[in-house]
Amino acid sequence: MTLSGEGERARLMKFASAAFYALCSFSIIVVNKSILTEYKFPSFMFLGIGQMTATIIILYVAKMNKAVSFQDFDKSIPAKIFPLPLLYVGNHVTGLGGTKKLSLPMFTVLRKFTILLTMIMESRILRKSFAPSLVCSVLAIVAGALVAASSDLSFNAEGYTFVLLNDVFTAASGVYTKKKLGMEGLGKYGVLFYNAFIIIIPTVVVSAYTGDLQKALTFEGWMSVVFIFHFLLSCVMGFILMYSIILCSYYNTALTTTVVGAVKNVAVMYIGMFVGGDYVFSWTNFIGLNICISAALIYSYITFHSSAPEATEDKLSVHVTESLPERT
């Protein structure tokens, strides 16, 4: 294959993996909203346990059938996967705490700092450098979020702490995921499998201790076939979402993955202007959202039209025998 052909394929995979992540992220929001709102399922945590269980089962069966390959469990695995499980738990806990304490506009603007933190961490931990045009577009996304939320700058110390910690956990998780993808033996599937495998036991213990598990198991909706279908669909979608995040991080930088996730949330709010009937129009919010979208489009154009693949060294060190996905 010629160098131009390789560059074209690299750009295609970068864009396709990012689009796949955005689609999966949006889809699971729809499915989870149905479960937690329409059916009033009482437990976020149990839903997460179901998604982790689905990840473990799907990848284990695929490995047994030689559809995918990753390292068998041994004493080196915890050291290889660390600190991803801790970052995942911290991300989950602080995310829920921040959601309860802040208004949606303020939560949205503070979450945009994840992008800036990811860029800083990626430059420090992965020694990644960014073009000035990319840095400016990231700063513009954050500025747009500040403008959008400027009409609702209510202060809540506990809420701010939770969300800013959530930003740190999210950024660190993205950067370390990118780093772990380059470790021999783990690869995309190993990172997914062992992260879920290590997390699920303490999550079940915490769920049982808090009474959350009991609420989920005694939920009346288990008698409904339609609810069970939606619950299982969410579990499978949870696996696909986590896979899409890994895939996007594999072909792109951790920063691009973070930007895609953040812009998806802005797009959802933008759609909410016309669908749902609960959007309260204000010029500051509207202008801020448009700044975010415009900056994101500029970032996307620069990223997906670059002439060289990103993070080439990381990709070359990934286990080459992994089968590439056809389809987060």
C-alpha cells in the first residue's frame, strides 16, 4: 500500500471510530433514559453492574471461540491495568454526586474543563504535542461553554468539587486508557475485559452495602418482558459504548475522544431546542452553544484532515494479532 493510501485509510479509521463512539454514546442515552425514567428503575449502579457483566461474558465467549485474543489472567494483570479501575470508580461516584448538586447549565460548563485537562495530561503523561490551531479550538469550546452557562452561575461548593474531581478522573481515565492500549498482551480487548473484571466485585459489594442491590432485585418491572428486553439492550449497549471509547482512543488521541464525548452532549442540548419542549431560550446560552459547535467543527476538520496518523508509536506497539472490529 502506498504512503498516500495508508494516510487515507488512517484518516478514515480516525473519523469512523469517532463517529461510531458519538453514535453509541447518543444511543445509550436514549436506552438508559427509557429504563430510568419511563420504567423508573431505581439503580444506576445495578445497571452499571449489568453492563460490566455483559462485557465480561461477551469477551470471554469471543476469546474461547478465538474471535478475539488477549492475555490470560496472571499476577501481572493488576499491575498492567492499574490505575484504570480506580479511575473508573472515581469517575462514576463523582459524576453522580455532581449531577445531583448542580443545575444542568453549570454542570455542562464545568464538564467542559475535562477537555482542557485531557490536553494537559496527554502532553505531560504521553508526551503528546498539539498544534496551536488545535489548542485554540479547545480553548474556544471551553469559552463557548462558559458563555452558554453565564446566565446560571450559581455557586455550590460541594457540587463544584464533585464535578471538578469528575473532570480529573475522566481526563486521567482517557489518557491512561490510551497508554494501556500500547501494553503488550492487553490491547483493546484485554483493557476492556480486565477493567470490568476487576471493578465488578467491589461494585457489587458497595451496591449490597448501600441497599442499592436490594432495591434493584425487588423492582416490580422484572415481571415485564418489555422491561427485561430494554435492560438487556442497555447491558449490551454498555459493552458497545465502552468498546467504542477504546476504539476511538486507539485510532485517535485521548483528547479527540474527550472532545467527541463533550460535543455530543452539546449536540444533544442543541437538538433539545427543537425537540422535547423543555429548552428555555436565552441569547447567551444560544450564542455559547454555537461557539462550542463551531470550535468543535474546526477541531474536527483539523484532526480528521491531518496528513499523518496520530500517535503512530502507540499503535505500532499494540498487539498486532488482534482482529479489527467491523462495527463504542
